[in-house]
Amino acid sequence: MNRAVSLSSSDINPMSESERRQHLLSLPRREKLAYFGGIRVKHPKIERPLEDLVMTAQPNTGTDIALLIGPTGAGKTTLASALRDRLIVEYQTEMQEDHSFMPIVLVEAPASGEQSFSWRMFYTRLGIQLAEPLMDRKVRTLLDDGRMTVAPLTNGSTVASLRGAVENALKHRKTLLVVVDEAVHLIRNCKDARLSGHMDALKSLSNISGVTLALVGSYDLYKLMNLTGQLTRRSTIVHLQRYIPGEAEDEISFRKVLRTLQKRLPLEEIPELENFALPLQHACVGCVGILKDTLSRALALTLRNEGHWKEEFLERALLSEAQVSSILSEVLEGEHSISGALFSVNKRRLT
Amino acid sequence: MNAFSQAVMSDFPPMSMPARSILYRLTPIGVGTAWRESLDSYFCRLADAHCLTPQQLAMGVVLPKIDSLTGIQKSILRRNSTWQLSCFNGMGNVASTWVKCLEILTSYSGLSGSTLLSMNGCISQVGLMARQKRWCAECFSMVNGAEGLHGRLIWEIQCVTACRIHETRLISTCGCSPSERQSKFRRKFLPHICKFCGRTVARENSCSERATEREIAVARLVARFLDSETFDSRANKDYLSKFISGAKDQCADGKAAWLANILEVNKSTVHGWMHGQNVAEFSHIVSIAYSLGCEISDIFSADLTELRPLAVPPRRRQKGAGQRFDRSELDRKLEDFLKQNESLSVKKVADLLGTSPRTLYIYSNELTKKISARHRAVLHERATSSLMAKKNVLRAEVRAMLAKGVLPTRRRITERVGMDALTLFRPQDKILFKEVLSQERMLQDAAKQKKKENDKASQNEKEP
């Protein structure tokens, strides 16, 4: 199995750094913004959760469900997308040999506007991600008195038939990991009994198909862990942490992330932002995603000003104090609640 | 260099998943063995894996692909029931196109091994594939777990009529009665499921007849051929002329007539094989292998080293040679048939007299015509009464449904009455159904109108 394959930016884009920059500067305003929005920065806080999730994706690790928890704007979705890239590269050889093999699937849990979570929509989306054809024509096989019949297809596929199709697809596509983004939609408007039902449905999907489910969401997801003992045993929490202001190592790392993003700003004159590293870390609650959004807003203002950078643009791009305090209180509460329940932390008990 | 400084700045878009095959890469069962799976069984299992019926899979996924591959819009190739045809597992255009298409859709190459495509051009397509689905119930019961259950290519070959393992005849029905049959919309198509009743066809002790020695020998010959490498490699087209010429010299002192006699074919047929003018049917190839005591693969590779010919059978008397009729005797017999109450067809009468309908028309034209006319009249009467009965049943059902406020459809009526009581899926049935429905609706409308008028009249009477 070839696991040593890795790709760097130069493999994919053969242009030199200066050529690429020249090309970027020649792009129209909208594309410059799109380019900066699409940038993904690899940073120390993302490495460990990534490794943990790759590990849980391996078969027979005893983990049915992994919860990827983190503050808003910490880069959870980016991490999920990096995880997909990592698994695609890792299983490149197998994917070339077997064209139906799909190691990872990313799906967003739907918020349909209905009172309860729409499993029909969820299974349909998952089926589409699994490249399953004719999702609206799936039939269910009935076994009645030793006779095998097909349930009549009336108004499209039923939830049961969709579920059967998804189970089969996961089995035949030999999928290892299903990442469910925005998994908090599962628990919205849900009482404990119904929530247990939802989690049982996910657990059985994982059992039957032999797939690990990674639920991505904010700290609210933590309450799923306490539903049943069995669920707790077969689940894992992976925490995507923020860069906490006041901790020296985190401050250095955040500064480096800022420097990296600053270099990638598609502007003729690159502004010096390192002086604002600490205030930005406070204003962004130490979250790289929020920092990137802030810089994107500042970039939009600069581009409207014909590419001339002003410090006031950065100030205008910051989140309001009320927003920051709301995010911070949620983050602190969440961090407090999950302390002690994290995967690959708290392992000193053996020594 | 710390971990962070090694970090890659990814200013390229996230990697997209390489294009995946539309259908699962399901592997056919028993590849390269005598148990190899037939293409129709594979297609049914593939549809089941996708939670679709074979018709849906064909219509929604395969036929659009066939259109794009061949550009053919109307053909036998692109019906949603093509997979049910006997030629689907054969070696013609249908099999080759579907194999090509399914190989692209599943990304599994090697599906031609589930058909007889490797023999294309070497044997005749005539009488090659069985027209009915057949199986050995005991072979199904030997398989543990549903995953290994599959329909076998050997059962699709017309000249194979027995199971070589259980030495019983292949069967084509599970024994379910017509009343057990379910609507065609609810049928489950899997190799081990009876499509009519939905029950498994696997039986540990099936009541199928014991096969003859020859049937078992033929089944074993074909099984050994499917197991051999020769089956998967394409044979030369002149294999038969080489083999027959050699066999004639080796076993029959150069006499083609001897070989024709032993193979129970005409001398001219053997001559045609030797000179490449005729393409042999597979049943002839099997018959040659059986009669000369060699393997089928030996014939395809023109290997003459192990020939052990059977004893020469007695020459058959030619049918009809010197056959003459006494006209008066024939007329008397035909008049007797005319006097009988039961109407017989000319063919049946000819069979009973040991001759052909053509002979009857030649020797006793008038009486034969009378027999034919009487039989046609009886058939017509029977068809008319059957149509009337059908109309009555249909009318009663339509009326009952309209009275309940349910929209009568052919499917609903068939489900209610049962497929055997009333078949409504032929084109002429559609016309009949429309006619009855429109008549009943008109009657219903008229009744409503009359009721309305009566109500109005009674209301007018009440008013001062």
C-alpha cells in the first residue's frame, strides 16, 4: 500500500512564486477575493486533530463516531476538507485500482426548516455524495411469509429505502469515513428521547456499513456523548483548539499564521500586520477562521479603494465587541465542559 | 525546522475526488470456472445492490450510456427488458454492447467471461441459448449465504439440460400455482428467487427428473469446456474444418458419410463444415465431442490426439420416403373427424394420421378445408365468449371502483382480481379497458344526470 505519496503546491501549480504573484495581481477584484477566501493555512493546532481523525478512520479502531468539536471560526470545515485531501492522497493507489472505492465522504447535515431533523434529506445528500444513481427511485425489498417482493414505488423513495441504499453504497464503495458537517442540526429542537433515536440511527449506520462517522460542530455536540454508556464507549472527541491569548507559544503561532496570510494578500503593497498580532488575536478570539474572514473583509475594502491599504480598513473589518464577547463566552463555556473528555489527552493515567 | 515552518501554504483549490465509477465494482461469481455467473444474474445482483429494480437500472443508467456509445435510439439493445432476453448472455450484438457498457459503468473489465462472446464467429447463434430460465434447485441449496447465490452461464446454454453434480434435469419453474403469482410491479428479480411467487427456488431435495446418461455426459462436457482456458481465448475460425477433416481420416477412412451417420446429421452438413461453408451449432459441436469421445476444447484447438469414437448407430430410415395414401381411405378418416363433436386443427389431424397438413391438403383438399373452417369457427366463438367474459369481469370491477370513488386503473384491477383471472397488459387490453371505462363513465354520468333531474322535479312539486 503506497502511503508515502504527498503533494505540495509546486507539484500542482508549476508556476514559480513570483510568477504566481504576478498572475494574482492581474486578476479582477472578485477573483482576488475568491482566491484569498479559498486559502487554507496549515497550522500547529490543526495538525493534531487531523492526525487523530486519520487514525479513527482506520478500520477496526473501535470508534464508531468521532466528534470534531471546536469554537466557531476555528477552521473545522477547513479541517474536514484537509482530512479529505489527506485520505485521497493516502489511498491514491487503491483508488486507481478500484474506481468505485471512495475512502471519505463529506456531507452537510441539512437544516430543512422542518421541526425535526430530515433524515430523508440527509440520506439523499449522502447518497448523492456517494455518487449513487437514481436516489429518487430506490425500492425496498419486503420479505413476507417467505416471499420476497418489491415495495411499490409511489411518491419517490421512502426513508427506509434511502437508508438501505446508503448502507449498500457505503459497503460497496468501501468508505472509511463519513464527515457530517454542521452536525448540530441533528440536535436542534430535539428532546433527549428523540436525540437518542438519532444517535442510534447513526450508530447502526456505522455498524452495518463498517464506516466511522465524524460529526463536525460546535461545543453543543458534546451533549451527544452523555446520552448512553455504549455511545460514550464507541465515541471519541477531537478538539480543534483556538490560539489562547496570553499563552506564549500560541501567541507566536498566531503571529506566524498572520504573517503567512499577510504574504498572500493579493495587493501590490503588502501591509505590515504583525504589529497588530496581539490585538487581532484578542479580536478574533484566537480563531484562525475568524482572522481570515476579518482579513478578507479588510481586503475587500482595500480593493474598492483601488488597492491602497489603510489601517482603518482593518478596524472596520473587525467583529463588534458584542459579537466577540458572545463568541468568547460560548467558547469558554464549551472548553470548560469538555475538559477531561478529550481524545489523546488525559492519557497520563497509565504512568 | 519545526512542524510549523514545514507547513504548506495551500493556495490551490481543495483536491477534488477523482471520478468514481457510476455503478459498484461488483465482481461476477465463479470467474473462470464451470460455475461462472451469467451476465443477467450479474445485472440483477448489481441492481439489487443499488436498491433498484433491473428495469430501473436499465432505463435510468444503462440505456442512456448505450445511446451515447452506439447512437442507436430504437433497437432491441435499448429496451428496459433486454436483460431478460435469451441473447443477453449470448455472443451477439446485444451481449457485446451491454458488456461494454457495464464494464464502463462498473469499471470492472472481464464481464465478457459471463457470456459466450469468446465464441463469436466460431459457432452459430441458432439454438445456442435457452429461451427459458432454468436452474438446478439443489445447486442453489448447496450455497451458504445469499451472497454466493448466482445464476450460472451453463444453465443458459440450450443443449445443457441436466445438472452434472446432481444428475437431475434442470427445471424452469419452482412449482408455484397460478394463484400464488404476484403483480409484475412487485416482482423481485434475483437469480435464486422465483419471479412469479417471490419464494426461493433452492430445494435440498428437488423432485426434478433424473437425467439420462447422455444429458449428464453433455453437461459434464460443457462444464469442462467452461472450466478450460480455451473458453476464454478466441478460437480460430477454421478450427472445425481442420478437426472434421482429421477426424474423418482418422476414424472413418476418409468417409464423410460415416461421420454424418455417427453425428446424426446430413452428409452435406459435414461437407459444409469441412469446407468452411457452414458454421456449426454449439449442439453439433457438443454432439461431435460426445460421439468422438473428446473434449469440446479439443475441437476448438483442432486436437485429434484423443479420439475414442462410439460404435456406429444403425442408420435412420428417412421419413416419408415412398409414403402413399389410399385416397378413399383418407377421405373416410377425414369424414370421421368431421363427424366428431370435438373440433381439431388440421395439424392435429395430420399428426393423428401420421402425416403432414400439406399432404392432407394435396390428397383431400375439400375435406381438409372443411376441417380447417370448422376449427377456425370454433376458435372464433371461443375467443368471442372469452372476450365477453373478460368484459363482464372488467365492467363489474370498474363499476365497483367507480362506486367507491376510486379511479379504476389497469394495475389496480389486476391487483384486485389477480393476474390469472384477468390480464390487462397487452396492447389490445388497453383498448378494451378504455372502451369499458368510457362506457361505464357515460352510464354513471347519465345516472347522475337523471338523479339530478328527478331531485329538481320533486323540489318543484314541493314548492307551491
